[in-house]
Amino acid sequence: MERSNDNFFSRVYEVAVKIPHGRVTSYGAIARYLGAAGSARMVGWAMNASSNAPYPVPAHRVVNRTGILTGKHKFGGSDTMRELLESEGIEVVDDQIQDFERLFWDPVVEL
């Protein structure tokens, strides 16, 4: 991870740890909350590097803007992200969160 990204990644992790159990958010929603609306991809990079964070980050709760598990490759086995979400009561069909709008947690509104 580049040194210039450290602070941004840390800010992303500070938001991600606040996502409630059984809820999900998107890369773009975190970027908007941080005042970096065009940086959804950077949030994705942060989630990809979250295993380097000094504390556990629930990266499985961050999905794309339509509820698709685009980060599932990060979780070792291809079903691990889905399994983590399902263990929280979230239904996933064909790598997409069901009832996404109801489960969506928007940090701009909630924090």
C-alpha cells in the first residue's frame, strides 16, 4: 500500500467498522461520506487491503451500488463473502444481495 493512501484507507476502515451487523453499504456510499464522491474504486482498493488494517474490518458488508458481491475474490474461497453475509441473515442469490434497498446502510444518513 502506498504511503499516500494510508490516511484514506484508514478513514475508509473507520466507516466500515460502523456498518451494523446484518446491513450492507456500497463503495460509493463510503466515498461520498468521506467527501470523495468519485473515489469508489479507491474504497474498493481499501477493502481489498483491509486485512492489513490494525483491527478487523467487515469488508464483506461492502458491495457495489446494485448489491453485487464484486469483492468476493478477496475472501479466499469464492463463497466466503456470501457465507459471511448469510451468517448475518442477509440473503444472497447469484452473488447479489436480496432486498438490497431495505438492508442498505448509508453513512451519510446514519452517521
